[in-house]
Amino acid sequence: MKIINFDETPSVISQYMMELRNVDIQNDMLRFRRNLERIGELMAYEISRTLDYKKMEITTPLAKAECDVIADNVVLATIFRAGVPFHAGFLNILDQAQNAFVSAYRKYREKENFDVFIEYIASPRLDGKTLVIVDPMLATGTSMELCYKALLTKGTPDKIHIASVIASKQAIDYVKKAFPADKTTVWVGAIDPVINGHSYIVPGLGDAGDLAYGIKE
């Protein structure tokens, strides 16, 4: 399994990451959503460089021209609700992709113990396609695994890309065991060292869903 960590090579993504994490900036919900979207756009571009392409002949006002177009049949999947602006950034770039949506939430049994439930899935068939699962926070890896298993009810993809803004070291280790290593690539803006008792990434950025859309009851 290949792990691409953008934090290892500073770029403009580093600037957007700083704004997402910074308590003096992140409470501007519009800016927070836009930064998730911008990181999604940049990651989508990098993923596009790994896809397969085919030649297509088109007609310009002056002559014929041969162009490269994406050959992969891409499906962009996200987990509600924090994944929505991140997903929008990917769709801005991979605008011909099909889309899939999964609803996953934590239900706490005790203060620091919870189960993850999947309640909704909408997806095209995935057989033979390139699946890109985007979720801003990869804390434990459990939600990502359950999302993937739910999507497998729609078929088996040929290639899998997992994209997150911040992942924990624990989640990376978990994903390595839960996903097929021979066809999975993980893309992350940063890998943080630990998760706390509530399974939030530390230093992380807090609750991405609340910061993007407001505190939930």
C-alpha cells in the first residue's frame, strides 16, 4: 500500500492546513469549508496524475488535434457530513466522475466508547472502476472501513484511493490491514501522532463537521 503524505513536502496545501487547524481562523465556517474544498482540488489533481489515459481526436476551428483524456471510470465517494466540502473540491477537478454517498455516525455507549453505524448509501455500480473515498478526518480508520464495506455491496473496484486532510498514525496502521494493499493508495495532508480518549486526532483540528456546518445537537 502506498501512503502519500503532503506534509513531507511543503506546498500551498500547508497554508490551507494551517488555517484549518488555527483556532483564530477556523471558526469562520465559510473559510473552513473553502479550505477543505481547495485541499480537495489539489489532491484530486495529484490523483489525476496516477490515472490511466487514452487518446482522443477532436476538431478545433483550424484542424484535428489529438488529446489525452481520462480512461479510468472514476467514482468519488464521501461520508456525510464533514466530507461534503472536501468532496466538492474533488468534483471540481474530476468533474466527469460518478458519485457515491454514505452516512456514518458514532453512537457512544460510554464516555469514550462508541460504535459506528451506517444508515444510508447511494452509489453506482463499482465493478472494474476506480474508487476514490474522501473524508477529511481519518481518526481510527473504522468509519472508512465500514464505508468501504458498504460500498462493496455495489461491486468490487479495480483501484482504490483514500484521501483525508488529517490522519492519525493509528488509522494509517488500521487501513493498511483493512484495505487490499495491492490496489490501495492513501493520500493525506498530514499524519498526526495520536488520538485521545474520544478518538479525536491530536493535535488535529477538532470536529470537522461542526466547524464546517455548525454544532449538532
